Amino acid sequence: MKKINWISVLSMLRTIALLIWVLAFFSFKFGWFDDSEFITSKLVKDIRNLGVISYLILYLFELRLTVKQKNDEIAKLKTKLLVYEK
């Protein structure tokens, strides 16, 4: 049951990382922060790169937990099958 909760949390975090990447991409593409003192174009590039990296890492963790969950379900079904065969 815990794996399902973590899978949904990772999915939401992955969506947030994707939104951050999209905002950073559009702000770099259209030059929204070119004349800003606080946010420079280098910082926007770094945020864009971190968004991609975090998206990939979160996606890998989500897939790993999904595979573990499916393996547990398959193991339970195999034990039920063995019980019914006896």
C-alpha cells in the first residue's frame, strides 16, 4: 500500500518538474528575464537543465517502484495458483 502512495507522490513531483522545465524553456526562448537583476539567463538555463535531470530521476524512481509493485502482485497470484492447484 505504501508503494502506491509513493508512486502517486513521485508522479506529482514529476509533473511539477515538467512544469518548471516548460516555464524555464519559454522564459529563455522569449527572453522574459533578460533585463532582470535577480534572474539571469544563465540561471534560467541552469533551472531548465535541473528540471530535465529531476524529471528523469523521478521517472526512474517511479518506474522502479511500479515494477516492484507488479512483482509483488505477480508473486501473490503465483502463491494463490499454487494453493488452488493442491
